[in-house]
Amino acid sequence: MTDRANREINALITLLGDEDESIRSLVRDKLLEFGEPAKRMLRQTALADSEGRVRIEAQALLEEVRLDDLADKFKSLFSFRKFDLEQACFVLSQVEYPDLIVTDYTSKIDALAEEARNRIAGIEGEKPVVRSINHFLFKEVGFRGNKESYYDPENSYINRVLDRQLGIPISLSALYLFIAKRLELPIYGVGFPGHFLLKYKHKSGFYIDAFNNGRILTRADCVNYLHRQGYAFYDAYLSISTSKEILARMIRNLVLIYHQSNEGKKIETLERIFSDFFMQEQ
């Protein structure tokens, strides 16, 4: 990068403090054309003890770039023939937690799975195995549904579910799935209306409600739940969800949550990820 280019970038960064929004918008576009050199100088400005508006605008522009880069990262995940839900969940967490160290959390899941493996060793029968896992996860470790603050976005990010032992039906189910996969158990997600469930797909074919301490449900329990909510039941409601369908539902949940707090850029990023997802599905 030449001295002239550096001077131009510095001048543009100074103009981020202009009172005129149209000028600031033009400056942001021009800075993005410079690519990485501009990002590097924006980072210096964002950390420096500079004039308030310039620093704030530099921070906002860097966050915008970060979220755009994250959307591109998701697009590359969708292009893989074998889509990895666990990997995608941790990339999704970076919408809110950019400095997330993924290996710290995959190690936590490994440890939970290994301890669960020890608990079920020698146990015969599908339901006794699930009850043993449930006792470990929900009674001993303390995972539970966050009924008090259901719409807290932290409930939707798998790293925070692990940190706080709190989640909503789909995030707790996702964690259960990751553990079940390590244990080679035939457990799958079910996109039940309004309340995501799990299915043990083997001889007995029962359902698991991770939000309510792993409660074991029959098909009749699921039908009755919908009837109590005033809805008709269709067999399709108990169909197994693909990994991409689970992720899509997670993204839709977060979009609704962020609409409540008017976090426009995060909504835009998630909607772009969702749009890219469907383009890959065509």
C-alpha cells in the first residue's frame, strides 16, 4: 500500500465523522473498496482515543464487514455435500460472539458425551438408556429450558447453552443431537409445530422433549399437545428434520428475536444467510 493510498484512507476515515449521512454512506462504500488495508486502519481508529463519532462509525463499519464475511462463510458451508449441523451452529454463534473459540466448546460436548457413555454402559433397552442420559444432562449437569426468559437470544446460541445450561427446545435438542451422534444413537430432530422435539428412531420410536428435562413422549402425547393448543394434527408434524431444516428454524427464531430489539444489521445478515441457504436448495 502506497503512502498516497494510506493518506486517502485516513482522510476518508476522518470523514466518517461528517454530520451528513449521505457523505458518511459514500465514505463507507469507498473505504470498503480499499479492502484489507482500510480494515486494518479502521481497527486502529476503533481502538484509538479518537474523536467520538469517528470511532463509533469505524466500529460500526467493522461490525458490518464482519457480519458480511460471516454470511459468506455460511455460504461455503452450504456448498458442502455433507452438511454439518454442529459446525454450522458454531458459525451461527459468531453472529453474536465473534471471538468464539469453537474447539473449547466441541471439547465440552466431547466430555459430556464421554461421561454419558460411561453412564449408559451395560444398560439394556432404549428407554432406560435415554432415561440415564436424561438424568445425567438435566439432573446432574443441570441443563434446562429457559422458561423465564424464553426470547433471550443467548438461548439460541449453542456456546451460551453450554455456558449457562439454559436453552429453548431447538437449541437443547441440537446439543442432545450432538451428544447422541457421538454415542451412535439413532436420535433425530423433529420440527414439531411450536415445540421442537427429538425422536428415538428404532424399535419403539418414542419422542424426547429436551426442553422439559428429556421427558419421554408417545405419539399420542404429541397429538394431545397440539389439540390442547387448539391445532389439528398431521402425521407430517412428526417427520424427521434434516440438518438444514433444523438450522433454518434456528435462523428464523433469531430473526424474530432480533426484530424485537431492532438489531437491523444482524437481521439483515441472518436473512442473507437464510436466502443463500434456500438458493443452495434449489
